[in-house]
Amino acid sequence: MLLYLTAETAEKPEMDGRLRFACVDYHFARPFPAGLPEAPEGVMLLGGDIDARRVPEIAEECRRRSLTAVLAGYGRSPALETARFCDGLLRRGLTPILTESAWQLGCGAEMLISTAISGGDLPSRVVEAMEKSASLCLDLERLCRSFPLPCPDGEGEELNPRALAEFLRRGAKEQFSEELMCKAFTAQMKGETRFILFDDRETLCRKASMAASMGIRRCFLLYPEWSVADAAAAVDAVGKTPTIQG
């Protein structure tokens, strides 16, 4: 399994040699930046609405920078335009990767899903996604959310990492959720009881190990949401994980 640290090239940290780089310098609606360095076996991440007319330019930039895959689908993604985009990349020897909302059956792309869920069962969610797409990627998005009790809509609110750190410093009784594969505790906030879900290096490693055991091809970690040390720990965890043969 390949693990990618995702960042702008200008903010790219000193990388662990076992990590790959996913560069977010590109957008469908803007000219591509000039003179960026090579990123062998890296991924180009494209923001905005998919525009298949830019495939030749994308392919040339990937060739110049030694990129092997293109991740897109963060804007509006009409089915026909998405199909043309994926077909154009495949014809040029590049691997298309699409977000879950943009992916469609028969497009030939790998599907990217987020692991930051606040309900249900993450391993089951991954299995269900794999039944749709044989080539699955995971966005190991760092979860840090606060939920009122009860919380009928299951949405909650983003929790400031500093607030989380303060709860933990005060001795919050965290527990690991096997279903969500993250940590949880309850706390008092502004006079009400809140349910806190969060990820840390331990849960990252568990999710990466789960992905490796299920034969997932790629995982993405956003920097600096995750540090290089966090990513390196995930690589170590993956190295110790046997792959389940289907």
C-alpha cells in the first residue's frame, strides 16, 4: 500500500523516504504553476469542476514531474465529462482517482472515501465501497468533532484541536470505538454534555493497518493535519500488517 502526504509543493515538509507526495497546486479553472520540481510516483490533486479538455496538459505535467495518478472530483462532476476525463487519463497511462461523490460505475477510476465518520461502522463502510469499486483509496481525514447529546442529525461541530488537547490534559476518559475506529469521550461544554470523537496517531495507525489488511491500494494524509512523524508511524503499522487474500 502507498501512503501519500497531501500538501502544496511550497509547504511540502522534509519527507520520509517511504512516503509519496500528493500535490494540491492544481485547479481546473486556473493555469498550472510553472517550474514545480519532480515528485516521483506522486499524485496530482485537481480542484474545481472536472474539465476533460485539460487532459493533454495534465498528462504533459504528470510526465514532466513523474506523477502517476490524478485525483479529482471536488467540484461539480457531470457524468459525461467525468467519463471523458477518466478515459483520457487512462489512454495516456495515468491512473484517475475520483472522490466518492464524483465516482461512477464503469468510469475506470479508483474511488476515494473518507474514514472520518461519526456513525455506523467503518470496516463495513469500506467493504460496501469495495463492492462498488474494486480499486479503493482512503482519505485518512483527521476527525475532531463535538456532538450534543442527543444529536438526531449526527452532524456535530468541528472541535478546535487546542480545546481537545485541554480536555485530554484534564484527564478525559477516552475510549476506542471499534466501529468508528476513533477515540471518544464525554465532556461538559457551556453547560451541556457533549460527545467528542477524535483521531490521534494511534487511531491513524489502526486505520492504516485496516486498509492494508483489506488490500487497499492508496491512503492519503493531509499535511499539516497529520505530521510527517504521524505518517511515518502509519507506514510502520502497515509494514506489520498481513494482507487478507480475497
